Amino acid sequence: MTRSYAEFLAEYPGNLDVSVVVPAKNEAENLPILLDEIGAALSGRTFEVLVIDDGSTDETATVLAEYANANPWLRPFSHASSCGQSCAVRTGLQNARGKVVATIDGDGENNPAYIPQLLDALEAAGPKTALAAGQRVGRKASLAKRLASKFANRVRGAILKDNTRDSGCGLKALRREVFLQLPYFDSWHRFLPALVIREGYGVVHIDVEDRNRRFGTSKYGIFDRALIGILDLIGVWWLRRRRKNLPNVSPIAGETGNRTAAKAVTD
């Protein structure tokens, strides 16, 4: 008998190991294959998958509803109109229950088999590291897109000094409490290493093999990959410069400290 999502959650009253957030637009053919791969990759862990249908005009919503009926770990959400990949990731983050949030693109070009490697690398790095980021090798995109991406990554790295060769890879794993602290804006997902470093946390990297998409065409072109990102780059550079001090916070023990804290709250 198929369990409902409420019954699935009842088995895991605490936080899940990982929430996988999948932004998708018009990926009805790719999603069932990708979801099967995610389920297989995370076997043995407590997990959920949140697919955000970002204003699809194909059968994506129907496909997700049918898949969720048979797999209670899938939680599909829908945007009434397309709001962009970063907004879809944020919708997933806001609804996630995992201690770690992993992201992966909905087109199947990212291989879910790397998600456990990202989770293990994040765990091994310790609590001062908040992000494990995939970096693509063997890119399958057109030569023009590869060159544009390479140019954009070099410019970004020179300005932000985030030590990340490929910030556009969709495969990432972040500690949820840190992810929620990051400032949000469109194209936010392309600058996660720099934003995590801005909060005082470390980043580790894992090389991941790129794959060809099975069905459909890319939703992004050279213009939005390379040129529009220049404005975002300036904004992130400004954000990093405005973060002058990172507080080292500790509680004040004792009755006096408690009274002081209470007074501060009520003032």
C-alpha cells in the first residue's frame, strides 16, 4: 500500500538527513528517470525530494503528481508562472526539512550518484564548512556555451576570490541553517560559494562528470549565462565588501546575564 507524505514524516519525527531540491521547467520526460536515480543514490539515508515546477507548460505537473502518489518522499510544488531557477531553489529551501539541502538541476545533466559524495565531503569537512560544491568536468554543452561559461567563471573568480572553478554547476550540498542566512536575489544560485564564504564558512569541491540531457532543450542561453551575470557579480562584490565583521557570539551565563537579555528583548 502506498504511504501518504504525512505517514512518511511520522516515521521520521526529527530532521531528515537531506532534502534534495530540484528546480524544473518543462522537464516532464526527464523527471521520472532523474527521480528514480535520486531515490537509488540516497538508499539507506532519510531523505525527501522537493521538485519545484517553475511555470511549466508541458505535462510536468501531471507527471509529478503521479510519481508522488507512488513515492511519498517526493514533495512537488508549483509556481503559477516562471520565476527563474533561483526562485525555484528558494521555494524548495523554505519548505525543506533536511539538515542538509542538496540541489540538482531537473534536466538530468547532473548525475545524482554524486549527491552522497557531496554529503560525505561536507560531513568530513566539519561544521565550519557549509557548502560542498560540484565542479563539472567533461562539459557536454556547445563550444560557445562552454567558452561563455569559462569566461564568466574566470571573471567571477578574479573578483570574488571564491576559489571555485565552476559556480554554475547545479550539484551542491549546503547546511540548511546556513543556506537560510544567505541574501536572496535572482541568479543567487550561481554565487553560493561566495555568499557562503561571506558568512564565514568554508567550501569544499567535488569534480562531477557532466551528462547529455535525454529529452528537451536547455532553458538558458549565452546571454543570460555570461552577460546578465556581470550585474549580479557587481552586486555580490558589493555585498562581500559591506560584510566587514563577523561576530563571535557566546551566551552570557548566570542570572544577571539572563536579566540583561530579557530586558533587551522587551525594550
